[in-house]
Amino acid sequence: MSASPQYYADYLRLPQLLDLQQPVSFEQPHQAAHDEMLFIIIHQSYELWFKQMLFEVDSVATILQQPAINDNSPALQTVVHRLQRVNTIMRTLVQQMDIMETMTPMDFLDFRDLLRPASGFQSWQFKVLEARLGLPFDQRHGQHYYTSALRPEYTAIVKAAEQAPTLLFLLDQWLQRMPFFDRTDLWTNFGFVPDETAAVAGVFWQGYRACLRQSLSHAEAGNLAAFDEVMGLTNGDERPCQLSPRACRAALFIMCYRGYPLLQLPFQTINAVLELDEQLSSWRYRHMNMVHRMIGSRVGTGGSSGKDYLKGAADKHYIFKDFAVLTSFLIERRHLPILPAAVEQHLGFHA
């Protein structure tokens, strides 16, 4: 059967889409505020981009939930590509603030009181996005009114998202499956003949620790104790990060030896989530500064503390900070432990 013809306006539902901008100030008995149209379009476009980001993140989560992923496969290439797309969208969201800031504080005051109690804080899609990425409720700033202003149906959506496997959790599970230290046959010429997998990991990381100690200045001596905690080299029960010790070791190994072909895609995956945290932080700080410019120290239309709330969230809501911590433990390439020939061959190209 032949497909029915598609026309631009029909395919995009343009009549419905262009009818969705209904400025409240344009209704009687109010005086029309010209900039309210811009305000609506900017926020509607944000929500559309949030929808696309959720679509991409959900697709990445589906791939990472597979029992096994070939790190040199189209599947991991797709993960990297879609995470990079999310980052490009985030950069666009930051740049959209330039358009918003063509509206002056006096322009905003023309219709601000008509918005109450609506607020960007009620964007349930953004809360779902944060939850799906891996921001747990107990680490949120402003928990007491996190969902208090949402309708029950939107609160249910957010709570359901908090119960699903997060991107951070799935990355942890994926990194724990990194096989290099399970292949004892690859490490037999590392200066010893290993009897157990644990012995391989232990000897390698003790050697790495010695190299790290040599590279640290006196002022950075505390990094060595942090390294022991993060990498699981101590017997303490307290974990300073959400990533497991095995995942941290795998991620640091990837970051150090990313020049090997097999580690390129895993490194790009880690780098993509680090950039995502950076872009989210840029967006939060840009939003905070814009709010401060627009309303000063006033309370937000939704009842939040305005700029102070946004600053608290910007300072606290780093989702992938555990990966950033690992950069404290990097050492210069020329001081990295030399890998056995069998491991180098395993990480290289194969005919």
C-alpha cells in the first residue's frame, strides 16, 4: 500500500502548535504585556527539548541494560552519539538565555503577578530528567517543596522515575563488567603469575598507587587517602561516592589508557557524562544569574526563595561528580605502569 502524502503543516501539527501560545495579559481586563509571548515560547521550547533529552536518555538506558555490551560495537557508538546529542541540546538551552534576557526586568513586571503560582520549579519533565540521570531525592536541595507544588499526576510520574534504574547506576554496572582484570591469562608477564583475579587487580593498583604518590605534591598528600577510599583499597565501610570500587577502578583505567583503540568508546562515554554535568551546571548558574537580574532578592512566583534556591541547587546537584573525582588520581602518561604485551594486544586493533 502506498503511504498517504504528508504536508508540512499537517505533519508538524502546526495549527495546534501555533495555537498553544495564549498570553494571560492579552485577556480582558488586563493590559497586554508584549514580552509575555516571548516568555511563553521560550519555556515551551525548553519543555520540548526536555522531552527530546528524556527520549535520548531512555534509549541509552535501554542499551546499557543489556546483559553484555561489546565495547567496540555499534551499540556503544550509539550510546556515545546520543549522549553527545544531549550535550548539544544542553548547550542550546544555555544559549537560549540570551533570547530571554532581551526582556528587561520592567518588561517582566508587566505580567509577572499574573503567573502565580506557576513557576519553572514545577517543570516535572526536568525533575524526571534529573532522576533518570541519577540525582537521588536524598541529595536534592529544597526537598521540602520539591514536589509540593506539582499536581498529583505529575508527582506520580516523578516518583516512578526515581524508582527506575538511573543512568549513573547503569554506567556503574557496565563498568563493573570491564573484563581486563578477570583475564588472568593476559597478566602472566606482569612480573608475577597470578592465582586469583583479586591478585591481579591488587598488584596493578598498588603499583599505580606508588606512581601516584610520587607525582603528588606535599599539598596534595590528602589525595592518596582519597584514592584508597574511592578505589576500595581500605577496609572502611563508608563510601565517599556512589560508584562502586570496581567501577571506579575500571573508569580510572579507561581514563589513563584511553589511547588504546578498545578504550576509545568507553572513554568517550565517560567524557560525555562529565560534559553533561558541566552543561547542566552552566544552565543552572545562567538561570540563577538571570533570575537575580530579573527579580533581585524577591521570592519566586512558585514560592521558592528565588535566586538563593537556584544557587543551592547549582552548588549541590552534580550527578556525575564521582567521575570528576577520578581526575584527581591521574598521573602523567610517561609515569603510567607499563601494561603487559598481552594486555596491549587485547586493547589494540585486531585483523
